[in-house]
Amino acid sequence: MLLAPAPSPAALAPLVGTADFDAELALLLDTLNASQLNDIQIACARRQRAHYADQLVTLLRHSVREVVAGRETPSRWPVVSINFDSWEWENGWFWCESSAELRHLDGTVSTVDLAFDDVSEALADLASTDQPQSGDTLTVDLRTGSVTTQ
């Protein structure tokens, strides 16, 4: 039995979101060896993390402006970075939005609850790619847009 040739990655672009996408992607993936599949998995995780990180930065820039404007912090200066500690739930480790440390432009550090629905969801999405552990810290630099884990 002759197998149909696997489609090229460029050929898949018009199929995204269609019923044929899963079948066409499966044909392409079936042509790859374990090492190539691993490389694709790593590349997808990196792209997914970058997407979640960008989304988080956008949400936090808006949310912290509201928090400062609402006088929920001792400083009225803009927030330049935010640290989130990790915490454990029954289904794994996540970033803790309820005790976020906001660093203001004047050097003041405010601890606030950023448990807004959209921020909580973005942090959970990011944790799915970061896989934080006990003692890890997520730092979001609102000036540069960088999101780092230590």
C-alpha cells in the first residue's frame, strides 16, 4: 500500500481551524522520528510560554494601574516590576497572585492581592509551561516586558 506524501508545514497553515487539520497534522507527525518530535514539543512549549508571558504583561500593566489609582498601595509611583512566589495546590505548583510584590519606581515594595480573574488565569496558563516548584519566583518587568523565573 502506498502512503500519501506528508504535507509540508507551510501547507498546514490554511488548514488550521478546519476538520482536516488533525488528520493532516497526524500525517506530518508520523513522518518524524522521536528526536524530531521532541524538538517540536520543545519549540511548541517555548512559543506557548512566550504567548502566555506577553498576555500576562499586558494584563498586569492594566491591573496594577488600577490598584495604584485605587490607593491600594502605599506608593502612588508607577509599578515597574512584580514578583510572584510559587505555592502548592492539590494539583501542582502555581504562581501565587494573592501576595504579589509590586516594586514601584520610587523603590517602595507593596504586597497586594492581584487575584483578578484574567490575571489568575494567565498565571495558571504560564505555570503550565513554567512548572514552578517550591521556592521559585516569577518576576515580571513591566518596563521591558520580560518574564523570568528563578
